[in-house]
Amino acid sequence: MITTHQLSVSYGKETIIHDLDLAIPEGKITALIGPNGSGKSTLLKTLCRINKSFEGELSVLGKPIKSYPDKELAKHISLLPQVLTTPEDITVRRLVEYGRSPYLSYWGKLSQQDHQKVDQAIEETQIQDLVDKKVDALSGGQRQRVWIAMVLAQDTPVVMLDEPTTYLDLSHQVELMKLIQKLNANGKTIIVVLHDLNQACRYCDHLVVLKSGKIAVTGAPESVFTESLLKDVFDLDAVVMADPISNKPMCINR
């Protein structure tokens, strides 16, 4: 669905991503993990063309990403960024409606289909009781659900999320990761940047492990999440064992 060949990304004279060859599996949840500064968020922003300056090849559905007009690309890929700025004094429903922007006509009026997509996104994220509230009056967990509803209203086959669990308490993190699994079960290809390694293993199907802007390893958590990987990439002395609930690998510090 999304592939790169010899992809490199630089900021000024500093190269952040080095000659990356990558294939994102369709219909899976892929986690981008790695230490701070390894290039996770830079890679995600490049895969959805927020970062437009890069060298090498980057294709979406078999077409070079640079060949897509902005509105057409926005019908294939949606992004929930790490830093979110809420428009002042906006209601939940109005914010979710922004997700339909790529489909609006010149006059910018929502069609019946647009309203149906908004209603569906609100239902999937279970925020029906919040639709008339102001977004800036919500809790962090509620607000994150509203932003995800906006992304869902965009109705793209690929959904990208940049550190979506940051600043959420543990119960809301679990709730959000289960929602991501539900979206995937409904047919979405998910690419998510995560810091919590155990969350990445428990909730994701495919790991892309980055170290200093290069791929250390990719594959299913059961195949690639090892004690030697943790030591080499994260400088972490840990034991890897099976999660007693999910049977996925998990790590515990020695």
C-alpha cells in the first residue's frame, strides 16, 4: 500500500532518514518504534507528505506520492498529528465535520453522504453524548476520541497516528489502543508512532524498528522483539516474555 526505496530525509545539513527501503503491509497495524531522535515522527510525516522534501522513491497504491493532488491524497491517507490545535469555541460535531474537507465542493456545503460519514465516525468513537459540547471543555481522553472521529470522517483506507497515547492516563491509553484495533478490524490500515514498547507488541501486527534514521528490523512482534534487539537499539537490559493475556511478547527491565 505504501512503499519506499532509498528514501532519505534531511533538515538542513542533518540527514534524519537514511536510504530507507520499506513496505507497509495492507490491512495491518504497523507501529514505528525506536529511541528518541531515531526518525519515527519524521518518517510518518514523510509517508503522508507533510514533509514534502525528500530523496528517493515513495509510492502510495503504486503511484509516486508526488503525483497526487492534495485533495486526492487526502482521500487515501489521514493523519492525527502529535500536536493538535483546537479552533477556539468549536463544537465537537463541527470539528468532526472538518474531516470531510477533501470531499467538499467549491461552495463547501456538506452533502447527505458527508453527514452520514460524520454520524458514522461519531458512532464508531462513541462520542454521541459530546456532539454539542465545546471541544476545549473536554478531558484529554474525550478530546483524543473527537480528533480520531474527525480522522475517521475523512474516510481514508490508511490512518496515521503520531504518538496518540502521549499525555493520556493509562486507562485512556488502553481505551485508545483498543479503538485502533477496532478500526483495523473494520478494514483500516493503521500506521502509528508509539513510545511504549509493550503497547506496540500487544496491539500491533507489524513493527518497524528505527535506529539513527535506519531500519534495524521489521516484522511481527513475535519474530523481532528480542532481548538482543532491546539492548542494541534501546540500550535496555530487559527480559522478554509472553504477555499472559495476549500471548504477545513483552519486556520487563532487569
